[in-house]
Amino acid sequence: MSASNWIHLDDVFVIKVTDSAFLIEVDDEQHWIPRSQVADPDDYKQGDQNASMSITEWIAKQKNLVE
């Protein structure tokens, strides 16, 4: 586990935003990420491209975004 418990994703495309989750695209794969698992979720809006997003290590592992 990383020291910060956050995984930093670059080049994120925010496809859709709901009250409870983000649909993002990373490396040509789409993933639903709960807002509760995103650092500073109010910083992102639908249509954001090339965003840097920090998500919890737990959800990153669940979504196979890290080993």
C-alpha cells in the first residue's frame, strides 16, 4: 500500500458525472468510480479531458488500475 493511500491517475477523461459516481476513461477503458473514493470530487466536471485524478488505492485495485 502506498504511504498516502491514494493512487494518482493522469490523462483521465471524465465521461459522466452523477451525484454518486464518475464514469471515467483511462487507457481506453471505462470505469465507474464512486465520488467517495475520489480526492476533491467537486474539482471534476463532465467532459474534463487530460485530468489528473487521485483515487483511493482500494478502488484502484478493485478496478485493476494498479497491481
